[in-house]
Amino acid sequence: MSKILEKCVTQLCDFLSVSELFNPRSIKLSSKSFNYNCPLKVCNDIQAGMEQINLTGAIFLDFAKAFDTVDHVILLQKRKNSGIGDSTLTWFQSYVSDRSQYVSISDSSSLPLPVTCGVPQGSILSPLLFTIFINDLPNVCKASTVYMYADDTVVYTSKPNLPQLEEVLREQFTGVEKWIADNKCFLNTDKNVTMLFGTAPKLHKLQTPHLCVRTRSNNMLTTVTSLKYLGMWLDPNLSFGPHIEKLSSKLYPKLGALYRNKSFLRPAVRKQIVQQVLMPAIEYGDVVYAAAPQTHLQKLTTLYNSFCRFVLQCNYMTHHCDMLNWPSLDSRHTLHLSNLVFKSFLGSYHPT
């Protein structure tokens, strides 16, 4: 019954969306938005900066135990500020209150302690409550762009030169740290990293192609050259070479295992495995990495052709043009991009 009730309460998401109380830079986990909406918009902004011969600096934030540190008093106050009625607010106060926790090891258990922070684990409402809690974070970053998908948050901006870029990012990160302290949250200091994006010639001209952004404790944020963001591996030039390399290295062993056991698999089973297990890995975010150089994309095309040969029981020398049963990988990418454009025109997809 509790799950059914929680499912009904998610209508609050519709209320906040219609009332335009949700920050447009926040992707709601309870909605049907694609979770590569964030990397699509972020990568598009970075590529736009490259076209203007600008450098783009990004800070990727990592919240420590994000869902466990949501302060109930602050959460309820933010809900009250959203225009929620008193009776509804009372229900949510009852929902998060009077909960306890204890530790059990073998036959021994600790005394129960009251839970004063955190959203209930395993709850359908947990992602929605956390999204509401951090909904005002972008308000402290007026000079940059913030995108949030649950606790995956990125702050970025573009400037013509490195000194200007670092100055803006330092100021923005100071505001973020103040917001973190005011809302009783914590950041994983070792996992907060920066990344510098730009064209290869632009980055090559820099003597030190990294960002100098310090925390309030005077520690320097680490600058990385490769980072996994919502399932997509990013690199400074947005070539998506690391993403395709890691994707290939993950799928080739699986394909090899399937080939070794193909005698036990019927044709229908082989097709189902490829369509439901292997292809989603390739097609995830293909509208994001579609602009990668052809030399990188060809690696995925070769891998895809191997999938087709496995399903159709073709000889490994069979040319892809002879495998007429399946469309080419380029055709599949074009279809996904067309769907994206179509949904954008309909208004059901919002990469704001």
C-alpha cells in the first residue's frame, strides 16, 4: 500500500512543472525524460563554445551520501516556499518523521535512533524529494550554467581565455560551497574534479592546459582529461574516442563469450540477446556522440556488423551489404536523431 500511495503522490511533480517551480536546469527522475538529456545539452554548449574559439571549464560535483543528508527541516521549508498547501505539507512532514534506524550484526542489534535527515531508502518519492531539495542550487551560479540529474551536477561556462575562465569558476564554486554549507550537505572533496574543453589547437597553445580552482580549505580541485558523466565518457576535445574505446572493450568480450556458446543458442535467442543486451549499450547516447570523427565511429560499425553476423550465422568474411535483414548502424543513428527532432517539435522533449 505504501508504494501505491507514493506513486499517487508523484503527481506533485506535475504540479511543480505546470507551476514552473522546477528549475529548467534540473532533470526530474520521476519524469520520462531521457537521462542523456543532460549530456546532450552540456556537450552541445561545449561544442558551441569551440565554434566560437572559446575555452569551456566545467566543475563536476560529487555529493557525499546525497540522499542520506537531506535535512528534513530545510526540505519542508523549501516545499512550503513552493506554494504547497498546509494539509499536503503536513502529510509530507508525517511521511519523513517518526522513522528510526538500527544496526544488526548476526544476533546482535543496536538501539534504534531517530532519523532526522535523509529521504527514505527505496522510496518512489526519494528522487523527487531530493530534486526539490537541490532545486535552488542553480540560483547561486548566475555567471555559469548548472545542470543537475539527481546528485550528478555540473557547473560550466565558456570564456575566450584561461584567466577569465578560472576567475568565473572560482567565484561560482565559492557560491556552491556556501550553498552546500547552508543546506547542511557535503561534497566528496576527492571526487570533485574539473575539466577543460576546447579545440586541439586552442588547448595546445596553453602552457598548462588545466584549471586552477581552489576550495574554501585552499585545496586544488583535480583537473582530469577523461571523465564518465551519466554513462558518457567525455574528453577535452569531445572526440568521444575514450567513450567508444571503453564501449568496445566492454562489448567484445561479451560477444566472444556468445560465439563460444552459439551452438546452445537458437536463432531467436541470439537475436533477443543482441537486441536487449548488447545494442542498448551502443545506442545509449548515440545522438550525443554522433558528431565523433568517422575513425572512431567506424569501430562501433565494425562491432555492430559482428553482432549481425552472430545473429544471422554469417561467415566472418561476409560483407555488411549482404546482411539485408538488419539496417546499418548509421541508419539506426539517423532514426534516433529523427525521433529526437520530432519529439522536440512536439514539445515532449525539452533540452532547454
